[in-house]
Amino acid sequence: MATVTHVGETHRNPRRWWALGALVASMLVLGFDTTILNVALPTMAGQLGATTSQQQWMADAYVVVFASLMLPAGLLGDRFGRRRMLVTGLVIFLAGSVLGALADDVNWVVAARTVMGVGAALVMPLAMSVLPSLFGPAERTRAVGVVSAASALGLPLGPIIGGWLLNHFWWGSVFLINVPMVAIGVAACVFLLPETSDPASPRVDVLSTVFTATGLGALIYAIIEAPDRGWGDPLVLTLSGLAVVLIGVLVLRERKVERPMLDMELLTHRGFLLNATAATLVMFVLSGLMFVLPPYLQAVLGNDAFGTGLRMLPMMGGLMVAARGAQPVVARFGSRAVVCAGLVVLAFAALLGSRTSVHDGYGFTALWLSVAGLGFGFSVVPSMDGALGALPADRAGSGSGLLMTLRQVGGAIGIALLGSLLAGAFRDRLDVTGLPAPLGRTAGESVVAAHLVAAKTGSARLVDSANASYLHGMSLVLLVCGIAALATALLAAALLPDTPTARRTEGGGTPAVAPTTVDAGE
């Protein structure tokens, strides 16, 4: 027999912290996989002959599917049980990981990442939508910080373990390592997480799901292909136009539906809209940075995969410190001040990083990476919590799904747009004078490919040109990241509502969380 439990009753249940442990285990799987692939990309590019655009697709196939399916996945969890769908998502993620480990060319890797994206789409929004049903306003910031810290903990573990695996085994081992991680996540969900649902949530709209996936896919494809084909290329223009039409039709369709899957009305809530915008732009910056950093550490600075993972720790350390310390700082100064300060720190780190030169040692990189981690943590945790706290009483599930969808769209566009900027700048600056045309084209595909061509031809000049060209492209990417973070900070300072934790615990102004069905005896 099921009972309906409101958040005011649920958050006093001592099992809520054990349930949070299950969510932490699930999020750890996703955080771990995010960075383990970034470290593996340079190695995979060399062994599979992947171009920069193909590397972007190996990263973006996952993110596009992730973003496209997150809203319907969240609704499936609301209707059929969040724990059940979380476990299903982890199992699908496991199947994609096994497929990736067995892949022998780029296309199969992209297919595996697509399957993994389907699984991740079930895990991420449901993990976040469970939080409001488990924790009241006084504890939600802490819970969001713990879940964010879990994702952050996966980030440094990914490069370190992934680097060790790449140094001792074949690149497919970075997929196979997900097997024990997923097993832990499934066991934690089955034994620790109570089953919750919201049978009154909207039904999954298949046509809207198709519009979302096709529109985002067309947009990302156009951005990735533009550096090679040119922005005026007929295919790029056609895909861009198709993306605009499909997304426009999606918005119009959802506005006319009585119970929409994509609840556009949520964007009229100022607190939700502005906090979600801040979190999305932070993901834009983070995804772009995580894409450009490993090739620099591995190809330009000459570290192996394990050394690359170790050298990414300063950013992860800063992120974890900030995620842990966000709650007391927000309680004292208010969320608006903390979000703005975090974004300014992030902008400073990116602009500092854009000054990196070929002759700088790792010490300078470690400095701005540490600062960037702090900026990420202090901006994303309070903005996520502010968005969740601004949700109306009957829209916690759909709002969580929309929030996570926006974040993943920001990440996908960050990888596509900033990766394309990097690829174009690298190719334009690279000096391939004296090389046969086929080798010149190969060298222009990526800094890893340029180093392989240089090793084959014995050209030290090509190595120097490749390193300088990559640093030029990376500097442009970091400059754009810094400007985007600074603009977001100014927007937040002017418009973001101020919601200190202390104020939200007083009652009265805090939105209630939607009633949630909880299985009796769980």
C-alpha cells in the first residue's frame, strides 16, 4: 500500500541521509565517466585516427542524447518510480560501457557513447528530483552540495584511474572500469533508496521528444562541422535552419499542451530562470575547458595519460572545496553574492589561463586551474539550489528535469562551439610548409595528429608549430570562457533574487515541494 508523503514529513525521516548515499553513488558514476573520457581522447585519437571533429562527436554524442532525453526520462521516473528508473538508467549505462570497450573504430565508440547517454539521461534528473522530496529547505543546500561534491569527486578519480589504465591496458579499459562502478550504484539504489513517484505528472510526449533530439542534434552537428566546411556551407546552413525550426515548433507545441513535457511557464519564474541560466553558463565554460585541457597537458607538455590525470587535480580540488563550503557561505552572504563572486573568480581564472604560453611550466597552469575550481563550485552549487528552491509546489519533477536539460545543453554547446573555435584556430595557425598535401591535412586534424606526423617525418619545426598553434586556440577558448563568465556575473548581480539559507528556513516564502508518493515500508 502506498501513502502520500509531503516534504515536511519526509525530511524528518532519518533514512533520508542513507538515501542520499544512493544518489551519491549514482552521481559518482556519471562524474567519473565525464573526465575519464577526456583524458582518453588524445590516446584514442592517435590509435583510432580520430580528427578533432570526431573527438567532439565522441564527447557530444553522449551529451546531446543526455540533454534530449532528460525531460522524458524525468517524467518516466515520476510516473513509474524514480528508484526503478534510476536502476534502469544505470543498467543501460553499463550496456553502453561494454559496447565501448569492445569497439574497434570511431563510429562504434560514438554509438557506445550514445547508449551511455540514454542511461545517463535517466540517472541525472531523477537523482536531482528526489532531493526536494527527501529534504526540506533547511537541508536542501547541504544535500545539493553533497551531490555536487560526489560529481566533483568523480572528476579527479576519472583522470587518475583512466590515466593508469591507459598506461597499462588498451583504451577500451576506460569503458570497462564502469562495470564495478555501476554495480555499486545499482546496489546502493536497491538497498538504500526508497521508491518515490508522482502519478499526476504529465505523460511523455513522443513527438516533442523527437523534436528535442533532432533539433539539438542538428544544431550540434552544424556547429561541429562549420570549421571544416565553413559557416556558409549549404549543409551547415540547412542544419542550422532545421534546428531553429524544430526547436521553435517544439516551443509552440508545448505552450498549447495542457500538461506540457517542456514546461515553458517555469521560465517565467524569475528565481528559476536566472539561477538555471547561471548554472547553464557555468556548464558551458566547464565543458569547454575540460575538452581543451587534456590535449594541452598530454600533447603539448608531454605528460602520459596518468600524469595528465594527476595534473588536473588542482581544479578538482578547488571544486570539491567550494562544493563543501558553499552552504555556510550562502547562509552568511546570500546566494546572489556567492554566485556572483564565484562567476567573477571563474572569469579571472579563465582570463589568467588565456595568458598561458608555450614556455610556461605546469606551475602556472596549476595556479589558474585551482582558482577555476573554486569559481566553478561557488557559482554552481548555490545557483542549482536556488533554481530547485524556486520551483512551484506542483512542478518539482518537471522543473528538475528542465534544469538539468538546460545544463546539459549548455555543456553540449560548450564542447561543440569552443571545440570548433579551437579546431579552426589550430588549423589556421599550423605551419605545414614542405609537407605532402595528405600529411598536411592529417596534421591539421588535431595537435595529437600533428605530433604523430612530426614523429613520422622527423620535423621538429612541425612540433613547435603544433604546440604554438594549440596554445593560440586554447587561449581564444579561455578568453571566450572568461568573457562569458563575467557577463553572467553582471547579469546575476543585476537580476538574481537573493535567497540566503537562513531566510528560506523561516517559512512563508519558500515554495512547497510537490506531493510525492512513497511506497509504504520503504
